[in-house]
Amino acid sequence: MDKIYYKELIEKYFDGNITDAEIKELSDWIKNDRHLQNWWEEEFSKSDAGINPILRDKLFARIKEQTQGKEETQGKEKPRTIRMNPWKWAAAIVLPICIAFFTYYLIDSSQTVGAPFIVKADKGDKATIELPDGTNVVLNSASQLSYLNNFGENVRRVQLNGEAYFKVAHDEKHAFIVQVGDLEVKVLGTSFNVSAYEDAKDVTVVLLEGKVGVYAQKTSHIMKPGDKIEYNKATHKITATQVHPSDYIEWTKGNIYFEKESLENIMKTLSRIYDVEIRFDSNKLPNEYFTGTIPGGGIQNALNILMLTSPFYYEMDGSVIVLKEK
């Protein structure tokens, strides 16, 4: 039988309306597929970094829940005997793993889909891409966007590391999802900016047009134009404020906008944009703050503008820029 049939059986299992006969049929398929067996062994021993973190957490939480009965009996002289329909027991252990496999093997069809398409913008560069659905994406410096070639068959999902401005082609039947770790930004058609660099403590989403839903673990937020949300990666909390959204896409025009941003984070941004190394020769300077737009024109122009309102000067130490306190 084809994969679509087994996909339906898995969906019936998690909907709670699968019969014992169907569980046996599904379990037989799982047991007889050598590729699945190899994959399960790896997943029991480690968590695959390629799996969506939310999916991974649910996977291992479910396994732990279903095997709790076994763990509680360890170390006791007379362990309690648990009697269970063998096919239901097989499903209880095997099918949670199948959730994750389902993502690749049945939905994503990774065995035939192949490696994802990856677009990168190196430090000092930007990149513009048009996705298969007509969505336009501008990638900021040191950013990466990836998606599978079955993009748009069920959903339009992309993964982002860094910063990007999206102008999403409208499609009521296929949601557009930007995946950033355990955070999902879900839309049908709109324009928004996402900043999600690995070295930043927050993921920031700013909505220009349309409507966006932001989802992460047990928290969510529906955005309207002019909203800015910050998702703290450590606490998993979302905070929302109202902003002038056009300020946050100035980088697409070669300018840089900062709002009450520390010099520490500003220098990280300038380092990415101009591909230079910047160091502080002061413990005080990283905690100075700046608000404003810095026009393009090179790293020296940016530093000269910042020096007008911030108490520092800079020197060149070989290829490194060193910031010193005035």
C-alpha cells in the first residue's frame, strides 16, 4: 500500500479512532521497514538536531509518558505486571517515534525530496530571492533561508537563521510559515520583518501589512500592522509594542535603524553588515544606548555618526576596530 494510506492510519491513531486491526497493520509496516528501524535506533539514542524542536520535545515526552510504567518498577523486588494488548503496546512505543518520521518520510518525503534549497547572504552582503509561490524575500547580512522542494504542497514552510523581510504572496489554501527554532510565524499573505540571529537573546517580528500569528510552545500572539513582538529565547515569553514598522526595513535600502539599542548590539550589527571585527576597550561603552537611522556609506561613516551622541572614539589595530572611552 502507498504512503498516503499509512499517513491516514497515523492520523487516525492520533485522532483516537483507529481500530485494533489497523494498529496491527500499521505496526507490521513499521516493523518490516528496515529504514525505519535504523532511524528509530538513532532517535532513541539521540535527538536529531534537524527535527523541529517542538516536534522533538513532544516525541520524547510521549515516549517517556508511555514507558513510565516500566521505569517505576525498576529496583523493586516484585515489579507490578502490566497486561496490555501487544499491538496497542507496540503502537504506544513505536508510533510516537513515527510522528517525527512522518514529518520526513510521509509529508516531506525526504527520501525523494533530497537536500533543502538554501540561500545565504554572507557577512557584508544581502540577497534577494523569489520563492516558488511568488513570495519575495530579502535576506540581511549573515543570514540563511532554507526550504524543501515540496514547498507549497501542504504548507509553505521556510526556515530562517538571521534576518529577512518577507512580502508573502497571498494564498488562502496554503499558510506561509517561517520557522525559527521553536517559534513559528504563520501568515496567508502579508509583509513583515523577522530578525532571528543566533547570538541575539530575542527573535523580533515587525508587521507592516496584513495579519500574522506568532506561536511558540504554550504562548501565541496575533499581530496587527505596526506591531512589534519580541520573543525571548530563554524565557519563551512574548512582549508586544507599537512601532513605526517602516523603520525596521530600512536595512533593505542600505540604511540601519536602531531604537534604544545598546552599543554592544549595534557593533554586532555593524560587524555583520560590513564584515569587520569590532572590540571594546571599555566596560562602560557596551551599555551606552542609541536611537536613530544610520545611512549607508561604510563602517567609518557609521562610527562617526554614532560618535556624535556616544562617548567613544575608535582606533584601528591592524584589521580590528577598537572602541575607546572618551
